[in-house]
Amino acid sequence: MTSSVIVGEDEEDSFMKPLGRLSVFYYGVGHMLNDITASCWFTYLLLFLTQIGLSPRDAAIVMLSGQVADGFATIFIGELIDRFGHFKIWHAAGSLLVAISFSSVFGGCLPCSILHSTSLTIETLSYSTFAAIFNIGWAATQVSHMAMVNCITLNSTSRVALTSSRNAFSMVANLGLYAIALVVFGVSKADTKENTESQYRWIAYSCITVGCCFVIIFLMGTKEPRLRINLRESNRSRIPWAYWFRKILYYQVAVVYLLTRLVLNVSQAYLAFFVIDDLQMAQSAKALIPAIIYICSFVVSVMLQEIPWNGKRLKAYYCAGGIIWMFSGVSILLLPRSVNYFMYAISVFIGIANALILVTAISMQSVLIGSELGGCAFVCGSLSFLDKMSCGLALYVLQSHQSATSPQVDVNISHSLNFSVTRYGLGLVPAVCSFIGVVVTYFMELDSTILKPLCQPLLLE
């Protein structure tokens, strides 16, 4: 069973035209709240929880509970969006839930304060509950925002430009987080549990404030997509799940997207641990090195939206990013502590690779969906489900293994090469995932049609 878009020729032509700068800009800022909170989630959650006394396994349980809730929420919310639409309402509701719940993830254990308890079990349950609530809201915002791309325009190059704009502002959000973190870590000390909670509480409140400002800009500047699906039979307006499961390209895109998210999320989760524990760098490095990564990703993301895109170029740029990550992963595995300053150079290449693989992997979803808009939210939701579940399980396995076997760092051995779980999580896992992603991408068959680029550049005069 397939669907077709039946619109007037003039209306269809209008949706094939390239988008202007403001349309791309307003869409791009719509995911800033999600991005800045997710950056804090993957970069500092495990570090924060272990610093306040939770075991690595309990910290991994908190992370996993959020990922599982996020994964199932994406499927459910994607189905509802396909049935009822109203992208902006879902986006606004999800953003509100994120803003309310995120401060409780990093703001200390609320039930512990109410019950006057110091039980680690209650702490774990509390953080796990708020992590799940936060991720449900995050899923609603993510799925609605990603699915909007396909209903805003039918122009494939403009779809990539929208994705590239979103990724560019994602880098801005991440840089904002690390700027905030650098200030907070610099002006306050984490010598007690209360001070540590206070540090991350200020980071969380700042992230919510900045993110909500950009959500307002998005809601005011972006109109609900006008592109509508008019089918011959109104009871077939929603494409059934089985339609996508019969397409080989669906499975290929799903594998590539899953592996891409594993690369980004696992490497981000262990980056702070690696630079502090394994390389014994200064505390400021856990903010400076991620900042370098996101500056490079931002520059590359802005440059990518200027390219006339087709299927062949999507494959080529993804493969280029994957190969760069393979070399970066090997470099991390072999990097001795005595030359830890090379991590700054490696971070430049990681930033470039991250932008290349993320923009192209998300754009492959739009190629898969094409004009079949009746299932766009399901595609985004189902792929996000695979992403969340796989990342949650991967981090749980790595973190649980680390609690049992990770060797202690000897600060007196400056030249040692410590093959810890942290080093494997930052170097080996992304390198292997990148290799598999490149192989799968090579055998993809994507549309090779070239459409005109944007009529105006993004962020550049």
C-alpha cells in the first residue's frame, strides 16, 4: 500500500522551491533547548552522579531509565503525530516538560529532602524517575521537530539545509553549555556533595533559561507546515508501519542512524572522564575540549548547507566523516598521557567528523521518506527508538563493566597508557561503529537528483 501527494501543480511547485534564510534560521533554533540539555545529559550526568556518591552501576541505571523511556515515547508520540498532526503543539508541550523536569535531574534528590533520607536506593529511584520524565518530554520535541522537515518542503536540498541549520545551532547550544560550565566550574568549588549539587543546579537552570528563549523564537517565527497530504481514500491518510518494513532502504538508514548516534553519544559520555582520569589534564579541559569539538562542528554544519545535495554526495560525505572518526578513535586508543596535549588536535577532527556523519545520517531519513509524508513521524520515531535503546544499553554495559574491572589511575605515572573502559568507550566503540556505518552506506541506493540550493545563504552575508 502506498500513498501519493495530490496537490495542484502551482502548490506543488511552491513546495519544490528552495527556502529562504529566515525560514531555515527559525527552524534551526527550534531544537536548542533539547540540544543544550542533551549535551549536559550525556557529558555530565554520569560524572555528576558518581561525584555525589552513586556507584557507576547505579549511575548507569539512571541513564538507562531515561533512554528506555525516551525510546518508547518516540514510537508512541510518532504514531500520534502521524494521526493528528499539530507539530508545534507537540513541540511546545515537550519543551515545557523538559524545562520543568530537567532541573530535578541535576538539582539534587527531591524525595531525599522531603523524607530526610540519605539512602542511595531512594536517590537512584528519584533520579531515574525524573530522568524518565525528562526524556519523555525530550522525545516529543525531537520527533515533532525532525518530522517537520519533510512537511515544510519537498526540495531535497532545502531539507538538508534545514537539517544542517538544526545541527549548526545544536553546536551553538553545546558551546553555550560548555561556556556556562567553564564559568561555573571556575567560580565555585565542588569540595562537598552539597557544593557539587549546587554547581550542576546552576548549570541546569542556565541551560533551561537559554533554551526556552530559543523555543519562543522558533514558535513565533515558524508556521505550522502547510504541506498537506490529500489521498484518494481519506482512511488511508496514514501510511501503515508494514510499508516501511518492506523497504530495504529503511533498514539501511536505521542501521546508519543508530551507529551514528552511538558514535556521538557514547563518545560524548566518556569524553570528560577520559581527559580528567586517563589523560590527567586540567579540570578546565572537560569544558575546553568539548568546546573545540562543537566549534568545528558548527563551522562544518554551516558550510554543508551551501552544497547542492544528492544521494551520491550524502554517501560520500558520510563515508568521509566515518573514516575521520576511525583515525580519531585509533589515535585516542594509542594516546599516552605524556602527550595529552595532542587531544586538542584530535578534538578538531572529531568535531569535523561529527558534523559530517550527523547531518548526512539525518538527511538520509528525508531521502527515505521522500513525499510519503503520512509516515514521516513514525520513521523519525522508530529510528530514534533504536538510537535511544542502543545508546542506553551500550552505556549501561560499559559503565557496569567499569565498576568491576576499570583500573585505578596512578597520578604518579605521567607517561602510562591506561587501556580503561573509558578509553574504549571514547576510542574503540566510535571507531568500530563508524567502520560499520561506512560499509552500510557504501551499499545504499539513494536518489541522485540534484536540486537547486538555497536562494540565500544561512548565517553568512
